[in-house]
Amino acid sequence: MKVIITTIFAIITIAGNAQISLVPGRSSFEKAWIKNETYQMTWFAIRDTVKFEIGEVDTQILTDKKFVTIVTEVKLKNSKAPWIDTTIADISTLAPIRHTSYNMQRDMVLNFGKIVTGSYNDKLKQQDRLISDTTGTAYFDSNIYPALIAWLPLNEGYKQNIAIYDYNPSGKTGVIKASIENVASGIYESIKSGSRNVWVVTVTDEIGNGKDGFMIYYIDKNDRKLWKQEINAGGRKMIMQRKEL
């Protein structure tokens, strides 16, 4: 009887996770996994089974008593300047505070709250617009959710919708959904650390047009280090792989 009750409870928990979107809060994630960290990922594109390098992504996670700040710098080989995004969130709840994004095509500043304010400068179209977007629910910044995945209580079969805010004039703007579709155990072969037990996390989201795309994260079970990320969209595949310094 105890086994039956436990099994039913697990099924109900998984179903509940799949239906209710996660929002910022002290119990929404496992804070122990958040730590200061700097790492680099090499970005590859796959064409006809051939892998070739297209750039590098540098990530820095900084924490203090009040905030967690994530800075990502994307350096594409054919770009003259990097794409730099900075996200600031409350470290206790991960409620978003501010997101800035600068690149050769556009600059964007978002100040979060019930009303999202900021600015968007389209450098290609030479258009400026002020942002004032009223939201009806709590949310995470779309720029923090890839890191958030590693801070969740991952386990076999875990599923979870995540409420995220994204501003995209050419796609969906507002509170949209990211979904952890599945979590399974796997092995990642590290050059220096050998075989690593990892969580293989399959994720979809509604960023952009949100069609025919999914990502797979390989996250170390021991320290939640991100080893690899696979990006699949419209029949194309890209890989980001951690540099082992």
C-alpha cells in the first residue's frame, strides 16, 4: 500500500509541475546551486554532420547578499563587436530587476515590475521606441532562465513550465512560456574530468516564434556545471560546448 501511495503522489506531483508555471519565489529553486562562476562555451554549427566553429559565449555569474548578476558576451567570428547582455535579479527570489542588451543591430534596456519600462533602439531601421508594458502575472527574465534550469530540483522525469518575460518586436512580447519537457540521466565525456554523470534536460520555449525548436542541456549532477547545450531549430542544429581550461 505504501508503494502505491508513493507512486500516485509522484504522478500527481509530475502532473502538477507540468501544468503550473513556475514564478519567482524563495521555494522556486535551490539557492545552494547559485555561486560565483566564470566560464566559456565554444559555439558550433552543424552542417551535413560537419561541425564548424562560429563563435564563443563567455558567461559570468556574480552574487552578493541582494542580487545575482549574469553577464553574457557573445563573440561571433563574422561580427566586429560582441553581443553583451546583463541581467540583474533578486538573489532570494530571482525576481527580475533589470536587463540590458547591446549589439550592432540594436540596444535594449528593460526595467522590470508590474509595468515593464525601458527603451529599444533598432540601429538597422534607425528607430527608437519607449517600452511600457503592463504584465498580469509574475515572471522570470528570459535571459536568466537558461541558468535557472541548473538551479531547479532536477530529477528523473521532472517537467516544469516557467513563466518568462521577453521583449521582441518581431516575435512574441510579454509573459510567455518555457517548458522543461523531460529530464533524464546521462554521461558527458569531459576531456580533463573524465566521465561525468549529468542531467540531460530537454527544453522548449516561445521566444521568437517558438516553432519547431528545442534545446538539450547537459548539466553536471554533482555541481550543476553546464557542460554542453544543443540547439535544434527548423532542421538546423548548433552546439555550445564548455571550454576546459
